[in-house]
Amino acid sequence: MDERALVVVGGGPAGMAAALSAWERGVRDILLLERDRHLGGILNQCVHPGFGLVQFKETLTGPEYADRFVQRVRATREIEVNTGSFVAELKPGKVLTYFKPGEVRSVRAGALVMATGCRERTREMIQIPGSRPAGVFSAGFAQRMMNIEGLLPGRRVVVIGSGDIGLIMARRLSLEGATVSAVVEIQRQPTGLKRNIVQCLDDFGISLYLGHRVAWIHGKDRVEAVDVAAVDELGCEVAGGRFSIPCDTVLVSVGLIPENELIEMAGAEINRRTNTPVSSDLNYTSIPGLFVCGNAYRVYDIVDSVTRDSVIAGRQAAEYLAAG
Ligand SMILES: Cc1cc2nc3c(=O)[nH]c(=O)nc-3n(C[C@H](O)[C@H](O)[C@H](O)COP(=O)(O)OP(=O)(O)OC[C@H]3O[C@@H](n4cnc5c(N)ncnc54)[C@H](O)[C@@H]3O)c2cc1C
């Protein structure tokens, strides 16, 4: 079996920052595993500006921000990057099994940093009733369709959730010629940043319904309309507060869930409510030498904070290895 001083799983901003930070502290023999064909993580599909204000004092797009780290990883000439590598198993003793096309490989890590990011919450998780037509997408999936595959998910759209991803997608769809009829948010306050409310909704004349929820999705083959209902503080429908919005697409943007199934498989303690590691300190798990950073550790608002805390994860891994 292959043996490495440090294995980092996930080649997004968190994994790259952790690997670089460990390398800068003298760790050699680092393997960085990424399931996608490219490094960069979710940033590769975030073509809007607004990244890097803290780290670089300038505003970059997601791919530009990622590229700064990709170049630094390459420049080390020593961090081995293995893309197209999907880690499927983590056993106690920090033994990983990963798949590459046509191959299964195993590696034992002296120290391990997991930087596997988040997945999106789905329609099923918030239990929106109605039929099951085509045209209901998670916001991140729609973003990938548009920014990577070059496909428009629909022409008349309702967005569920006022977090930053939903707001940014409302603007993106408008810029590409779709009509965004509404953003519907069950809370009484928007959950995204103020600047995104202004730049993504107000500037495009998109209505935001606070204290409302999508109560029904209509459509046989394709989405045809949604019913929107006003709700009280307890989330119960207010009588007479229901109306319908015709649309062909619903984007669901109702939060992210940290990806931590692998560390759980290895026996790390997990907080069931947040799906994050039970942790005595930043990036720590209940297993010595196994660290988690970036959006897998907690859902961060901005990537600059992911980078800051993931640099610490690299240092922690280096210190763990140095302590023998
Ligand atoms: C739509 C959207 C808009 C955003 N806008 C902004 C913004 O304007 N400004 C800002 O600062 N931040 C923004 N962010 C947040 C920022 O993108 C994230 O904070 C950051 O990308 C998180 O980095 P990460 O490395 O933890 O996770 P990710 O970028 O998700 O990277 C995780 C990586 O792990 C890999 N991986 C996962 N599981 C495995 C496995 N089993 N085997 C191998 N590889 C695996 C994934 O393929 C991925 O490459 C936005 C995010 C989204 C989704």
C-alpha cells in the first residue's frame, strides 16, 4: 500500500490552502486527491466577482481566486496532485481507498486533512408538496449548468431561499435573459448579505417575499406554477395569504450540508444536527491527526475565511507530524 506523510482530500480553496501551508512548514510527501478533473472546487462555477477582498485586497471571480492557489501548488513541484480521484472509503488508521477511472488505489496517511466542502439541501429536505415535474433544480446545480455547461435551466424562474447562492443565481439568470419572478424566503429577514440583496435583486427589480413559503409546485411534465403562502412567525400559513406565480423553473437554495460521511466512516464523532465533526478546537476531529477544514468543517460565508482557517489546518497537520 502507498504511504504518505500527508494526504489532503478535496482540491477546493480549503484543500489547496491546507496543502500549501503544510508544505511551507516543511512537510514533504504530500498527496492531494480531487474527484473533479480540475482543482478549484465550487469556485470554478462561481464566475461572478466578489472573491478575495480580504486575502488579496481586490475583487476576483471564483476561478481567478482559485487559480492563484493552483499556481502556487504547481510551483512547489512537490505537492502531488491527483485529480479524477474519488475517495470512497476511509478506514481507522487513516487508510483511504480511492477510485480513478479503471483503478482502485489505497493509501495510508500519516496525517490527513479532509476538505470535502458541502452539498446542497434538496426540495425533499424541506418537504415542498406538489407534483414532481422537470424544472426543479438546486441553485448550485443550475449554476453549474449555466457557467460550466452553457445551458439555461429555464425562462421563468422562482427562487426559494434568500441566501447568497440563491441571490447570485437570481442575478445570473436575469443577466442571461430569463425572468426571475420572485425570491421566496420563509424567514422575516433575508439570509444573504445586504450587498447581494441590493446588487442581485434591487438592481434587477426582482421581488423578494419575506415571511412566505412555496406551498405547492404545479406541473405535469414541466413546472407550470408555484403557490406562494404568507406564513406567521411559527411558519404556519396565514389565511387569505396564498397566491400563484406562473413559472417553468424552481431553484431551491435552502442551505448547505457539510460533507463528512468519510470521517464518520472512520469513527470520528459527528454532530448530527450540523453534520460537522465534534471538535475541541478549529479543524480538529475526535481522531488525532485527522483534521477537517473549509466548508466541511463549518459553512463559511466567504472564501477568504475558508483560506485563513485552512492555512491553520495545514499548520496543525505539520505540527502533528513533527510531534511524531
Ligand atoms: C453559488 C455560490 C456563490 C458564492 N459566492 C461567494 C462570493 O461571492 N464570495 C465568497 O467569498 N465566497 C462565495 N462562495 C463561497 C465559496 O465558494 C466557498 O466558501 C468555498 O468554495 C468553500 O471551499 P471548500 O474548499 O471548503 O469547498 P469546495 O470549494 O466545495 O471544495 C471541495 C472539494 O472537495 C472535492 N471532494 C469532495 N468530496 C470528495 C471525495 N470524496 N473525493 C475527492 N474529492 C472530493 C470536491 O470535488 C471539491 O473540489 C460562494 C459559493 C457558492 C456555492
